[in-house]
Amino acid sequence: MSRSPAGSAMRNARGVAAAIACLMLLCTGTGHAAEASAAAESASAPTAAPATDWVYRVVPGDTLYSIANSYLAPGAGWQRLQRLNQVADPKRLEPGRQLRLPVAWLRAEATVASVAFLSGSAQRERAGERIALVVGDTLQPGDLLRTEPDASLTLRLADSTRVLVSGGSQLRMDSLLMFGHSGVTRSQLTLDAGEAESRVNPQRTRGSAYDIRTPVLTLGVRGTEFRVRVAAGSTAAEVTEGRVAASSGRKPVATIADGFGMVAGATGATPVKPLPAAPGLSTLPTRYERVPLRFSWPTLAGAVGYRAQVFADQSLNQRLLDGSFTEPAAQWADLPDGRYLLQVRARDAQGLEGRSSQLAFTLKARPEPPFTTEPRDEGHAYGERVEFSWTKAAAAQRYHLQVADDARFETVRVDRGDVSGERLGLALPPGRYHWRIASIAAGDDPGPFSDASSFELRETPPPATLAPPKDEGGQLVFRWRARSSDDAYDVQVATDAAFTQLVLERRENLPELVLSRPAPGRYFLRVRTQQADGFTGPWGATQQFDVPRSLWWWLLPGAAVLLLL
């Protein structure tokens, strides 16, 4: 669908504003009734202007004629301004003097709001036409906004007020007025569903007004920050700064002060009550190196749930993540590396959300570390050299390997940031170690370390001593000294020293081999140890023995010892 130009939107909006201005003048009264009212005001003009007045400070060259021409709506007239402020000579005004100009007399022009930030998808409906919003779009009175469930939208009004619209919301821009060059604004929005968080500019001009209507309440700002949620026929209002006047139709309901809230439905409203306290985030770390991103904080007494949000800026205008959680923890699948602000608040049994706690944090999860392969976590290595290996990380140009004596890596034994491949052998003394690996991307961009793995480096087991074989009832029995009752043994018997012609190959759970007497000839025997932790030792020294044709046989000299690992 085509977009309407901003200039056309302003012209259409001004037409609406002109009609609104005329109605406002009719409401203030004209003719004799208005003159009588003005005379009564001039008879006892207060020194302090009421909240519905705008105060103008006279500058050199001003006259009541020029001020009325610049600021007043048609038909208001400089005479009314003269009587209200008890001006003796409309042509002679003292510079610095303050004049009261009732907002109802000011020239009203429709203004626009703009889309300052958008995450996710949102649409604008105008005159039956729906378009997708983008940052920088302008909104005019009558526009209807809809946000998708995962969206977050920030609006900027003419007086720099910010409105944060949550996902799944429907918000109508009923009225957006600017009164001439006075800086006075009046904005009225209607929230039919979802949530809107308002941060009204505290520096706005006196006489400005900002209201949000819901199906059951109208909330008029007397402060600067408050939240409104509409769901299941009820409205929840929470004030975090200033005051908000809540009314239903023309009937006042309550004034909600800073730190208080209320819930209203079709049948009435709950009493105003204190908001839940802010959760404690002081124990959370400020740096995170893994995704999914997970936060957890201490449970808050009385809370039935929590709301957690992540913002891209310290001013809390760019909300990237938003979620409700039943436990004191929040988790999101992904987020680009950067600096962010976490905001958390508790929710009570009535659905009111409380004051917020904030935590500035850094996410640095890229380039992701490779997966470690060897040595395995809680594994064992043997000998005087350890082979470290890991998978290839796509973004890595080289790797950073650390080996430490302690799990916190306070005593680092090996620190190598120049490893170019996925394997590195290191000589280490026996002991318990911890190791981790990190990727380094182009531009010397280091990523986080992998989770640490622990292993134990052990000395190579000493060879076992073989006892002389025995002939027991026609069977040959070979025995050797065991290191551990948990070890097993691989045994091979062959007719050649290269063990290509195997006569026997099997695993023994006991440190002995009982061999049925083979055919006469020369044989070779070797054994290796299989430890309970999976370590396979090397083959021991080969033993040679002969089986003679007679019943008497003996081993060759020098073959009385079998070396085993």
C-alpha cells in the first residue's frame, strides 16, 4: 500500500484541529457571557496562573495585539487578554512581565507523533488502509496502531514524551494538539488492549495535558512515568513517578501517587495499593559469555511472577527483549554481542507490577569457543606428554589455550594465544590439571573460553613380572603380578614374532593365562593392560617359548621375564 506524505497528513490534521479549536472556544463562551466571565476574572486576578493557563513573558516590542495575533485562536480577541491580565495600555508592555493566556484561548494545531524505535512488526491503520510501520514514520490523530506479540514500539510525541507500546497491543491516537508557538500540548490516546508505558517529558510547558483512555478508566497525568495494561476486561495502572488522576467517565475514581497502583474492571476498582518492591540484582554478574542468555535473582517475598526486559540504551527507549516469568529467572535464545540494560520487576497476586531494578551488563559470546575433545573431562592421561585436541570453530583464525593447576585458573601453567591448529602436544609433570580453549577471530577479536575440562596425568604403569610357566595336567599356565584387581589383560599368542599368525587372542580378567598344550613348535606371547578407566597400555615385551615333542619342555634361556604395561 502507498504511504501518505507527511505534509498531506499535517494538512489533514490541521483541518481537524481547526474544528477542535472552534469547539474549545464555544466551550469557553463568547459574547456577553464571555465578557462577564472575563470581567469577573479581571476583578480578582490571582498572582499565580492556574494549571490550565500558559504564562507568556513579554519581550521588547511586544503589544497585546501582536501577542493575540501570534497565539490566540480566531475570535478570542486581545480585549479578553487585556481584561484578564489588567493591562492598562495594550500598546505598552513592560519587558519581562508575565501574562496569563488560558490554554482554551490558544490557537490549536494538530501535530504528529513519530516512530522512534521498533523491534518486531507493527502496523498503522488510517482510513481503512493498513501499512507496516518503520522507524521515522509519522502518526496523526485517528491512526490506530497494532503491534505483533513479539514487538516493541516506542513513540515520540511533539513535547518529547515517550510511549513504549508492548507486543500484542492496540493503541489509537485520538488527539495530538499543539497550541500555537506556546509549546503547550494536549495528547489523548486510547489503549484497547495490551500495554503502554508513558514517560511524560517533565520539562513540558505548563498547561500541557496527557491522557490515556482504556475501556474502563481514563488516566490523566499529573506526573511523568506510569504504566497501563488492558487485558481480560480489566485495566491495571502503576505509577512510578509523579501522580495520575484516574476517572471513569466524568466520575473521579482515585489519585494514584508515586509507588502505587490499582486494578479496575467493569464492576469497579480495587483500592489503591503499594506496588511490589524492586527485586535485588546486586548478586548478578555484569558479563555474560554464553547464549541462550539466562539471568536469575533472589526470590522476592509476595511475588507470584516477574517481568524482565532488556534495553539497548540507558534511557530505556529501545526495548529489545520482554518476557513474563513465574520463577525468579529469565531466559532468551539469542542477542547480539554488546552492552545492554536488564530491567526486572515483580508481579503481585492482583497482577500489579512493581518498581524496577536495573543492571548494566555486557554480552560477549562470539566468536564461540570450539568443543574440547581430548583429554576428556574427568579423564586420565599417561606418560610425560599430553595431546590436547578440539573441534574447528568456523570464525576462528587461531586459538587461545590455557592449562591451569586450579579450576579458577588463578595459577596458569600454560597460556598460549598463538595456536594455529586444532591439536597441541605439551610436556607436563604428573598431576591434576584444568584446561580450556577460546577462538580468536579476524582483527584479533578474542571470544570467551570454553567450559573447563579437568584431567589427571599419571605416570606410565611399571611392567609386571612374569612367574615361570607351569605345566599343570597338560595345560600351560602363565602368571604375572597384578597392579590392581580392577585391571583386565589382552593376551596374544602367535607362531611369529610380528604376531601376524595368531594362535590365540583374548581378554583375561585375572593375571594369568591357562593355555591348552599347543602342538609342538616355537611360540611368542605378549600381554597388555586394560585399566578400569579405559586406558590401554602398550604391549609388553615379547616372550618366546618352545613346546617340544616330548612331555618335557622348557623355556628358552633368557625368556623368563614378561614385561607388561
